[in-house]
Amino acid sequence: MVKVLGWLAALGVAAGLIVGFGVAPREVTQGNVQRIMYLHVPAVWVAYLSFIVGFVASVAYLARRREGADRLAHAACEVGTVFLGVNIATGAIWGKPTWGTWWTWDARLTSVAVVFVMFLAYLLLRQAVEDRERGARYAAVLGIVAALNIPLVHFSVYWWRTLHQPPSLIKPGSSAMSPVILVALLVNFAALALLGAYFVARRTRVLAAEAEALA
Amino acid sequence: MPDNWGFVLAAYGLAAFVFLGYWRWLIRKEHDLRALRSDRAMRSHSPSRTAHPRPEPGSRAPLP
């Protein structure tokens, strides 16, 4: 199952690159640098999805104390942090030629950086607490609190005046995006979602093996 | 606006580096755990080399 997911992710990433570079047109105002969007935006969506999975699994762990739920929360939050790191880094690379700066302390960038640091703290907490049960409990609480910040990140562009543009897709009303660009974005999202699911499945398996080895 | 292909390459290259690095880290961790498990299995099945070998019941002499 995990292997099949891995092959699907590899095929998806190949399809995403073909669509993003071969099918989607050159953007009129930004030029080809806009193609970073096919990586930057899906990466944050996959990070959001992973953190939502982590949130649900953390709540389930606190309610039932099942180790499987804790392992899923750990894996999902770790993978979400990897994707969020990619999102922040590619955003900085895209920001330099288009905004003239790698980084600015506007509401969107600052709020996403806060969430990233919170999830880094989540991963450090997992390593820091020796008692596994206690560490899992603390991490579940931190994972829930950190995931609750995601709406703040998403709506920050509406609530404050920011350099970052408002969402083009996840918003009320229809999108003004060209259909070809929209399809390229969605294909890349599907590809990265498959990659994220593959990483979560594999990481969960590793965590289960680790627990077995420690028992 | 110029195309800035260097920035596009940097973004995709960095993402590839991170994703491949994470994938390789997972594979290495799985490999280490598998090696540890097989090592443990071998130790539990092989006779102890540190303890004294126990003689067959028929050859044991009663304690004085």
C-alpha cells in the first residue's frame, strides 16, 4: 500500500512538473518566475492538511490514549513542518524578484513563521521529554494549539494590510484565475498531496517500528 | 518583467533537496530499525556465549 502510494506520488510529481512547465503559459506580468506558484501554494495546502490530520489525531489521542493516534499525529505534524518549510523558503525566493525583498514582517509572513516555529517546538518537545506517554500528551496539546493558528494565517491577508496577496482560490466567490493555470495548480496540489500522504504513511510505519524496538 | 529562471531553478532545486533528503532519512531509519530487529532475533536464538554451558541432566552429579 505504502509502495503504491510512493509510485503514485512519483508519477504525480512528474505530471505536475510537465503541466507546470510545459502546459501552463508564461504569466503576463511576472514572467516565468510565476511558475514557483505551482510549488509554493500546493506546499502550504499540504502543510495545512497535514496539520489538520495532526489536530484530529491529537484530539483522538487525548480522548482515547491510543498509541496509533499519537503516531499519526507525530508523523502528520512532522510532514506538515517539512512542507511548510518548503513553502516559506520558496515564498522568499519568489518574493525577491517580485517584491524586491526576501522577507518582510507583514501579517501573512509573520503568522506563518509563528506556526512554523510552533511546529518546530512540537518536534523538539517530542525529543525532549523522556517519558513517552507524558511527551505524547504534551505534544498533543501543543499540536492542537499550533493547528488552531491556521485560520489566523489564512485570514491574516483580510484582517491586516499586507504585502502578500489575498488568496486566489480558497475564498468566497469564483476565481479570476485562468483555467489552464488553475488546472496546473490543482495537478501540482494532487501530486504534493500524494507525496505528503506517502511520507505520513512511511513515517507512521517507522514510528511503530521504533516503539516496537523500544518495548 | 524578466523571467528570472535562476529563482525558479533555486525554488524547485531547494524543494527537491528537502523532499529527497526527508525520503532518504526515512529509508535510513527503516533500514537501521530492520537491522536492529534482525540482530535481536539472532541473539535470542543463538546459545549464550558468556554463561557457562549447562550439562545434560544425565551427566549432572548431585551436590555434596
